[in-house]
Amino acid sequence: MDLATLVVHLLNALLYASVMFLIAGGLSLIYGVMRIVNLAHGNLYAFGAYVTAWAVGRALGTATEASLWMYALLPVGAVAAALLGAVLEPTLLRPLYRRAEEYQLLITFGLLLILEDVMRLLWGPYPLQASALYEALGSLTIGESIYPTYNLAVVVIGGVAAAGLWAFVYRTHFGVVLRATSQNMRMASALGVNVNRVYVQAFTLGCFMAGLGGSVIVPQQGAVLGMGVDALILAFVVVVIGGLGSLEGALIGALMVGLVREAGITFFPEIELAVLYLMAAVVLLIRPAGILGRA
Amino acid sequence: MSPTAPPRRVLAWSGPVLAALIVLPFVVPPYQTVLLSYGLVLAIAALGFNLLLGYTGLLSFGHSAYFGVGAYAVAFIVKYLKLESMEAFLLGGILASGAVAAIFGLLCVRYTKIFFGILTMALSQVLWSLAFKFFWVTGGSDGLRVPTPTLLGGLVRAGNDKFEFLSHRYYFYVLAIFVVAVAVMWVIVHSPFGRALQAIRDNETRAEFVGVQVWHYRWVAFLISGMFTGLAGALWVPLNGLTTPDILHWTFSGKMVFFTVLGGFQTFFGPIVGAIIFNYLETYAVGHTVYWQMVLGIVLVVLVLALPAGIVGTVRRLLPRPVRAV
């Protein structure tokens, strides 16, 4: 394999890792703060993708080529997912914090079923495209291969999002409160932290990240029903490898999943998914808390 | 009276219920009987599932694996061994799901709570992706066809009318196995072994203190649970005529959790009731609207928020004390 092909493969792996980090980082953040495994998280990613595709479609109208300002529509899906999260947490999840975790899992499973059909209701059973944004950026040549510029943009957005999140969690007052609540909810509450507010903020932020993941990938892949359910399981693989509740872990997990997936598609397509799930199982067996998690 | 024998009040109402189930195919249209067969099959899976959730306190999100292995074992028996005897199917289904549960269980029972749930889910997804990708063995997303079997070692055959076979002879076959499965599970959960499981569920440390080897009991419970679910999978295939990777997907595990909680996982008969009702609910929702997932989702959300004890659990609470037999 020559160098250019290797670079293309690495870029693909990074592209995949960026989106996986956005989804899994949100999942992990929510678990870290609230100790809830949100089975509907993948649907928020799908929701972001649908909203962005819809917005881009409306903006395009009958035009076939995207103008530059339409890239400003990318965050629309993320904001929509965040708003949805801000509504869901106080109404459905808050009543359950004192109950056994079986019920928390179940209600998010119910939410998964509902959201899946909400998207079918709003946007119909057919895939929604936003490929105009993908095509308008053109492509560049790496060695002898042609590589879409948009993919690079996604990698950059993923990187910026990771850096922004890190700064948010470790360099702001809100981040301190968030981490304090995550480490000891009762103590934080006793010290005057409004835990309910932190929970809704953390959940909203997690949903925003999932929605952003959907928004940035939709020009490349389109939005289809069922994309959320598939993404959720891979996000699980990522957070299990990296450690539930750890953002750095989600980053490492996403990079590993991205690399293995790209290698899998090239070298062992039949067992690519099986290998990913097995990786998660093996990590759980060797280090139950994940590579960077705390038990 | 032995401690595993059911109390008289349970026999008092289960007798008439059984009689009704036997008479049913002669009064209701055949479609209803087939529908109920599906419900009874799911109820066997729910019994197995609840041995882990209700009695051992372990929430598996990967029980689709054992249901699916039971079903695919039957399809492989047809494909490679060219057999069509239902007894061979059941044996194959139970042994295959038992083997998989034995291995997966060994890995999973070291953990509890959410880690147990995720590990069981990840392992079941491995099987799903294999069934999905190795299409030359499993038929991929098209699945594998399974013809109508012969029952009781070839004594009872399907004949030309497949639907008539499914709604009468096969219904009684399923019903008989269902009754045996319920009886066996009743004995298991009321045996000293079942008591030990409940002790582990209530307080793991204390159970260990009184000499219960926790992981070993959990593993055996996992194994039995997987075999019951595999039996259900094997019984399910001839009804459906086809096995596809859908039944291995984790969302099917989610449905199993759903109907177990719908009936009430803190009761013995709750999961059975939940499975049968869920089957009707799903069938009618699918038949009436493309938004059936939303209907199920709303039922689940309302259930969790308003009726966490499930149907049987709630009814039992409302009944006056002496009738509390369910």
C-alpha cells in the first residue's frame, strides 16, 4: 500500500472517529453526570441529521447548487436536538432518578421507539439528502486518489468540538459544577448546586453533541430511518472501550473504533461489526471500567 | 406437601385457565389461535428471561441471542441435516442456546447492573452481525426458511392445509410445552436453588456470607434462562416459517424486557401475562398503523411512569389479601 492510499484510509478513519466521538462523547457525558444510559441517544443523532437535511432542502428550494451561506445551517440540527433534550429530561427522566436503573433504561427504550416514529411521521419513510453541501466543496487529490474536501471539514469540526468540550468542562465555572455533580451529587447539592439544573444542562449538552454528529455527517450520508439505532450500539462500543463517563475515554474509543472500522471495511468486511462488538466485550472483561473509566 | 408444590389457590385458578386454553381453538377463528401460539411462545421466553431479572436481579439486554440461536439452530437442522421432526428441532434449539448461554454466561456473570446489561448486549450483537453478514450460511437479511415440521416423531403430520395445522395441532403442541415449561420454572424458582438466587438478588454480600457461591449460582441461572429462551426460539420458527437476523438484534431484547416489565417482573406469572398481552398489542398496532413503534413506546413510557409494578403486580395489589395467589 503506498503512502497516499494510507493517508486516505487514515482520513476515513478520522472522519468516522469524529462523528463517533460527537455521539459517544454526548452519551458518556450524560452517563458521567446523571448515571443514566440513554438508549434514545442514537435517535437524537438521527434527529439532528434529519433537521439539518430538512433545513438545507428548504434553503435550496429548486436550486441545485449550494451557496456558501448554507453551511451556516449545519448547526441547526444540533440546536434542534439540544432543544428536544431540554424538553425530555425534565418531563420523562426526572421522575425516575430515585427508581431502579431498570426503569431508567426502559423509559429511554420507550423514547427510542417513539422518536423513531416521530421522524417517520415528520419526514416520511424515504431517506433525506443534503448532498448539495457535500458536493459544493469539491475534492482534492492526495497522490493519485481523489478525496472529498467535505470529509476533511468534518474531521476539523470533530477536532474543534473535542477541544471546545474539553475547554468547557475543564476551564469554565459550569464545568467545575458539572464535574462536582458527577463526582458526588449529594455533596454538590449540599454545597448549594442546583442539581436539577445541572442535569438538564448536561443532558442538553449531550444531546447537542449527538445532534451535531448527525448534522455534520448528513451531507455525506443522508438521513435514513434506523440510523440512530445502529449508531447507538457503536457509540456503546466507543464508551465501553474508553470508559463510561469519561470524555477522554470517548475520544480514544472513537479513534480506535474509527481505525478498526476502516481496517475492517478494507480487510475483513464480513466480520467488521463482529470485531467491534468483540472489542467492547474484551475491554469489559479485562477492564470493566474501560481504558480511562473509573469504576 | 413439598415446598415446590404450588399452593391450592394457584391450582384453583390455573385449572380453569388451562381448560379455557384447551377449548379455545374450537370456539375462536383459527387466526386467533395462531396469534395466541405466538403469545405462548413469547411467554416461555419471558419465563426464562425473568429467572434472571426477577429472581436473580440481573437485567440482560441481550436475550435476543438465545432466542435467535434457538431459531437458527432449527433452520440449520433443516438446511444441513434435512430433518423435519419438531422434537429434533427442540432438542437442537435447547442444546445450541444452552451452549451459547454457557459461554456468554461465563463472561457476563462476573458483572452486575449496567455493565452486565451492556456486556450481554454487545455479545448478542456479535451474533446479529454474523447472521447478517455471513449470508451464504445464514441467508443474510433474507433469513432461512423452515418448513412445517412433523410432531411427536412423525405421528402427527402437517397435511396440505398449513394454517389448519398451525391453528390446531401445532397450537396444542405449543400449549403442552408451555405448561411443562411453566411447571419446570415453578419448581426451579421454589427450590432451594431458586431461594438462593433470590437471596443473591436481595443482598449479594449476605448470600456469600451464608455460603452461597454467587457467581456459580448466577451462571446456572443464566444457563437455564438461555435454554428456556432458546426453546421459545425453536418453537417460534415453524410458526413464522422463516428466521431472520431481526430476532437477534438488540431491539428484540428490548421487547423482551418490555413485556416482562409490562406483566410485572416481581411476580411469577407476570411475565407470562405480559408476553401474551404484548403480542396482541404489537400485532394490532402493526395491523392498524405504520406508527406502531410509537404506540408501543407510549405504552412503555406510561407503564414505567404510572404502573411500575406491571399488570399482574398492580392487580395483585388491588385484590383483597386472601386472593393474592398470582
